[in-house]
Amino acid sequence: MLYFVIKALHVLSDFLLIGGMLINAFVIGMVPPTIRVGVITALRRYDRTVTTAALAGAWIFGLWLAIGFVGFSQGWLHAKLVFVLLLSALYGMQQASMRRMEANPRLDPSAFVRAGIPIILMSTVVIVCLAEIKPF
């Protein structure tokens, strides 16, 4: 029973995290500089309370599942961890870019951060496939 509760909390955290990261990527890549400051200010408040907590929850519940129930001996989990680290790094880069763009709306983020939407979506598909199919 505890396994299913932790897994549900992990999946809920993942949904909130991916949703928040997609919103960040949209604002960073597509909102024009003339209205960027107001949008980023509002988004950062949401981001600090919801998306950052979701990132912490995803890591805490994911590690709890991996250590307590699955074990780190399976190859699919190692591959999944690579993509999870990629998403965590991208989230940190999004935060830094939004903080800089809030101070100076004319700044452009790095190419990796600008390409956030396809990176997030492809990583999410790979992570879900690895977790459900467990190919190796």
C-alpha cells in the first residue's frame, strides 16, 4: 500500500514539474521583451511555490521508490536518471534565465534554454517509456 501512495505522489510531482517547466519554456522562448518583465514576475512567484516544490517532491519520492522498492541494479533506472538529471539542470537554467531576463528584458537565453519545449517533451516521453516498459 505504501508503495502505491509514494508512486502516486511521485507521479503527481512529475506532472506539476513538467507543466511548470513547459510554462517556463514558453515564456522564455515566446513572450516578447515588451511584456516580458510583468509575465516573468508573475510566473516566478508561481514557480517558486509550485514548480520548485514539485521538483523536490519528484526527487524525494523517486529516490524513495528507487532505494526502498526497486533498487539501483536495473539498467533502465540508470538511463532514466540521466534524463531526470537533464531536466533538473534545464530547470535550474530556466530559473537563472528568468531571473536575468526579469532584470533586463532584452537579454536572450542560451540556445539550450530556448529549445526547452522539445527537450522537455522528448525527455518526458523517454522517461515514461523507460519506467513503464523497463527494456533492460
